[in-house]
Amino acid sequence: MKNILATDNLRLSFRPTPTALVLAISMAASTAWGVWATGKLLELERREVVTVQLARIMGDFVEAEARSGRPPEETRERVQAYLKAVDASVRKLGREGRTVMVAEAIVAGSAPDLTEVVRAEVGRRMGATANVQQ
């Protein structure tokens, strides 16, 4: 009896077809995208939502500037510098992994209020202490 499994001339060669190559590349790309997307979703889950009372900060500054007796041109320059400092401070909070909400827009919730942190940061950026209080 002849053993049909024992063949001498059996050659196994692996030649992937173009379709198999496209599928393999597609699967690898899908896996890489899935890993990246999962990482981004987990990163979003860890973000802290905070509030800042921008209207209060700006109101206090404008009120202090109105009382200062400075010429209008100087006041305008200081207000522009203050706005840039507020923007930079809020952006810094965002880079630190926080989602900043304007406190006046929050109806309910218990998000930490970082108004004083922003006020101090703006004061530092303006080159003075943040001594403008409500």
C-alpha cells in the first residue's frame, strides 16, 4: 500500500496575492487606529472640568482701570494686555489637561472654580500682584 501523505515532490510556497496584501495592510492599519483612538478616549476621560468667572475677573480689572485716572490710550493698551494674559492663562489650564468652562454658563454642577488661579496667573503675566479683588 502506498502512503499518500508522504510525497517527495511537495513544495510549499507562500506567495500572497494582491488581495491578501491589501487585507493584511488594512487589518494592521485598523489595529493601529484602534489603539490610537482608545488612547485618546482614555485621555479625555481623565480631563478635569473646571470653571472660571471671566466676567468677574474682567469687571474687577475694568473697574480698577476706570478709577486709575490713566489716559485713555494707556488704559486701552493695558486692557489689551490684560485680555492677552487672561487668554494665555486659560490656554495654560487647557494644556494642563483641564476643560475650562465659563462659570456664568454653568447651570448646575460641582466643577472646581479656578478663578483665583487665573487671576493670580494673569497678575503674574502682567508683572504685578493680583491685588484686584471683588
